[in-house]
Amino acid sequence: MSRREDIANNIIQTLKANAYTKTGSKWVKHITRESVDFQELSREAFPAVFVETSNEVREDISMGGMGSITRDATIEYILDIYVHGANRDTQLNYCLDMVETALDADRKRGRFADDTQLREIEPIVVGEATPYKGVRMVFDVKYCYTTGVA
């Protein structure tokens, strides 16, 4: 499996492992990397988190023998969070805190990365009269890998 895929799986597993509050209630009901129309989910599936990889920047840091190259990379992981119903702003603020706390607990993504940082939080426009509200969290994950190694 690729390092990028290992990191994405770690993010998913970290969120699933931290899906319950101290009181035992579930703060997130649906976590996936699958492309889903959030408006087709049942009300019981909210709050929902969708994780996807995005832009990546790479830089060669050394050339090794046998054609191997060591690279530093920074990849964006986008987490779209949707809530439904009353108190949408409060629900989103709570979800933002829970995601940030969960991912900050292991910034090395289970030894697959060098660092994880929350870079941006922005609203997702879903319509003023809708019972839904969404926010996008963008995390930069820095990691190093070597190509050409069998």
C-alpha cells in the first residue's frame, strides 16, 4: 500500500476510534472516503465526515544508488463535515473540536508521516434554507518516502 493510502486509512481509523464522547454518545455517525451525496443520507447518518486526498507537493532531497530517490512530500487531506437539523452551528463547532483533538493526538499518523497540521477551516455553501450545514477542514500532512526500492 502507498504511504498516501496508509495516511488516509490512519485518518479514517483515528476518527472511527474516537467517534464516542466520554458519556458514550456518538458524535459522528458516518465516516467514509466514498463519494456520497450527503443529501441522500438518512438523518441517522449525521454528523457525517467525508475524507479525501487532494493536492500534493514533492521535493527531491537525495539521490541514492540503484535509481532510488528520497522525497519530502506534503499532501492535503480534505475532511468535509456535514450536520443536519437544529443547532447546526453548535453541532459543527463540536465536530470541528472532536476532529482536531483526535488527529492532534497522533500527528505522525501511526509513523506514516512526519507531521499533521490543520491549515484551514472554511464553510461549505449548501443553501440558506436547507436543514444541512457543512464545513471543510484542510490538513497538511508531511511525509518522506523513497522511490525505486523493491
